[in-house]
Amino acid sequence: MSEAPARMKLTIVSGLSGAGKSVALRQYEDLGWFCIDNIPLGLIEPLLVYALRSGDARYNRVAIGVDARAAPSEIEGFSRSIEELRLRDIDTDVLFLQCDDQILLKRYTETRRKHPLSDGETSLVDALQRERELLKPVSHAADLILDTSAFNLHQLREAIHQRLPEGRNGRMSVLFLSFGFKNGAPDGADFLFDARCLPNPHWELALRPLTGRDGAVARWLERHTDVINFQRDIRLFLESWLPRFQDQDRAYVTVAIGCTGGQHRSVYLIEMLGRFFRERFDQVIVKHRDLN
């Protein structure tokens, strides 16, 4: 028997200009939601009807940004529009971001952005007050009002992640990469370790044609205390610091280990670390750049 199609989830992300709406919407996008910013409210229902009829899994989770640039008449009828969407069996919620005026003024001063409601006759202070009044129907219909006054960029991202199951799962991707220094160091590594100080299986004729993936090479390396200590120290370091990167909303981290040719020592160490951290992160990739 075929499974019933997933119920569409819709989040309306709204709030005061400068409170972090665009940042919040990008977090939904990073977590796999289909996102649209600043769509006219009158087009939301036709868009979602099309998405439902298409059966395309991309539209199972949709986040839409709504702000004061919408027509006042549409904003006035916001609550009614939300109820109509829920009657279509769309799992709908509204997130509204607010912030203290003094903080908003400071943010606009620092970024030098123009408020969407300010013009030659409307000051920034007046634009903020007008926007608060205009968006009252949206804030009154909100399922969650999030005050971002005390948030920096990372804290806002974390607050968005924490309200979503897929965000709480920790989706940071960790790449463990081996390489040979004779072919140059890789670009873009967040952590780079040099294993050329360790005993080298290359000088054992029986081991030279093998790689760090082979049991004979692994057993030879594991007989050396320096190799064991080197691996342990890197593992302990990464155990302490990779979670800090994840807390800062990093999507990708690359850990590179190099030896002379990228065949034995670095390959062995990357294999061991990849095996260990696969039990701690959902997305762990092991690659050997110079392995023949």
C-alpha cells in the first residue's frame, strides 16, 4: 500500500525591518525548506495550491517572508488568510521577529541600510513606528514572537534551529581529508595537521606498495607510540572544538592531515578519525586526495 503524501508545512516569517527576518529565512533554506521572500500575500494561496497539486516533495516544507512592503489591505486581512490556509489542511505557523527601537536604530546606523518605509519626508524613527502599527495584524496572529534585541547573528540562527527538529539534529558536515605535502597542501582546510614527523612505512619494502587502508600498514603504525599519541591528541582536540563550530552554525568543516606522499600515515590517521567521528556527527565524509 502506498504511503499518504506528507502534509505540507508552511511557516510565515515576518517581523520588523532589521529584526533578523532575512537571517531567519536563510536558516530555513539551509535546513532544506523551499523559501520565498516578499511575495504578495494574495499570491500565497495560489502558490500553495499549485505546490499541493504538483506532488513535488520540494514543497513539503515552505517558508515565506512577509513584511511591511506588502499592501496594507493584505496585511489587514492577514489573520483571515492564515485561517483559509489551515482549512486547506496546510500545517501553518507564523514566526514574528521584534526588536527594541534603540537596537534597530543602532543596527541601521551600523549597516547604513535604508528602511523600506522611510523616504524624503519620513525619518527612520517615524518609519519604525509606522511599521510597528502596520504589522500589528501579523504580530497578533503570530504563533511565536521572538525578541531579537539581545541576539547576535549566531544566537538568532541558533534560536531558529532550536525550534525545528531538523535544526536540532546538528547537520554540520565534517570532511576528513588525507593528502601528500609533495603535491601541495589543500585549499580551504579549517584544521591542518602534519604527520611527516611520524615513522614512515614507505621505507619498509613490503609495505611500500600498500596504503594506510591496509591492515599490514595499520598494524605496523600502531606498534609506534608516536603514532598512537598523535592520533589521540588530534581526536581529543577535535572532540573539544568541533562541537563549538557546530554551535556557531557552521555547515562545513574540513580536517586535513598530510604526510609526504599521502599514501600511508595520513590515510591511516584519516580512516581512524573518520571511523571515530561517524558515531558523533550525522554527516562525516572521508576522502584521500592523493591515494593511488
